[in-house]
Amino acid sequence: MTEAEQAIGTPDAGKAEEGAGTSADTTATGARGKRRIGVLLAVAAFAYLLDLVSKLVVVAKLEHHAPVDLVGTLLRLEVIRNRGAAFGFGEAMTIVFTVIAAGVILVIARLARKLYSLPWAIALGMLLGGAFGNLTDRVFRAPGHLQGAVVDFIAPAHFAVFNLADSAIVCGGFLIVILSFRGLDPDGTVHKD
């Protein structure tokens, strides 16, 4: 096993060596897999709670008020209710975005069963937390019935207004792209194409 493979979280080194496969190796690998799921859930919970608390504060303190400039006009806080996707795309398809978010959550749950890679656990945790954050808005915010508007409030100049759930989704997706280019799979194996 190479040093790079060990550094990026491949399964138990004993598995790759000949003669491996004892019950102790299997137990260690299974325990490590459970820890990765714990990391996924911890990252998801952190991203979700950070998003939820930020939205509650922003709605309570800033909604129906003038935008707050943080860095001149380059970055401001401005509450916008978005029924569509990024950049306000698809406002008439709110239910579709709700179903997509639920689908992402189900895919991550399926991937978690084979998860032995720490970087993948972090990436999927960010995606899961972000998806739950925006899904919570779509389910519980007005007008309700899976068609609620997402609260967006981070407004950079000349860019779309977004929230912390969107940031978690983008960062998680970016990390997945990097891991894929490096050849690391969610099960911890490294392949060279």
C-alpha cells in the first residue's frame, strides 16, 4: 500500500496484503467504516444546524429591513425568499427541487453503507447537511406543502444570493470532484485510470 493511499483513508492495510482476511482485520475495517459514518453524520449535523440557526437569526433580525453592507457594496446581507434553484432559476418548479433534495439524501444514505474514506465522509456530510437545510425550508416555510421558499441572505456583488446550506453543497460537491480526480472511491480504494 502506498503512502498516499494510507494518507487519504483507504481500508485497513492488512486487507491489501496477501494472507489477510482474519476476523480481527474484518472487525477493524467494520469499526473504521462505522467511524466514517459517524463523521458523515457529525459534519451533516454541523452544516444543518449552522444553516438553520443562521436562517432563524437572519429572518428575525433582517427580513423587511434594508440590506446590511459587510464589505462596502461587495458583500451584504439581504434576505430573499427563493422558490427556485440557484440564480432564481425554476421558480415554478419548487416541488421538483424538493424531490431532488430528497433524492440526494437517499443516494447519500445508500453510499454510506460502503463508506470507508474520511474525505468522502466529510464531502457527503456537507452535501447531506446542505440538502437537509434547504429541504427544511421547502417543507416548513410558506407557502408550505413541499413548496416553501428557501431563505437566501449572503449577497455578493454581481452574483446570486445564497445561504450556508448552498455553501455546504457547493463545497461538498467540489471536494467530491477533487476526490474523483485523485482516484479515491467512497469505499476507500484508490484506482488509477
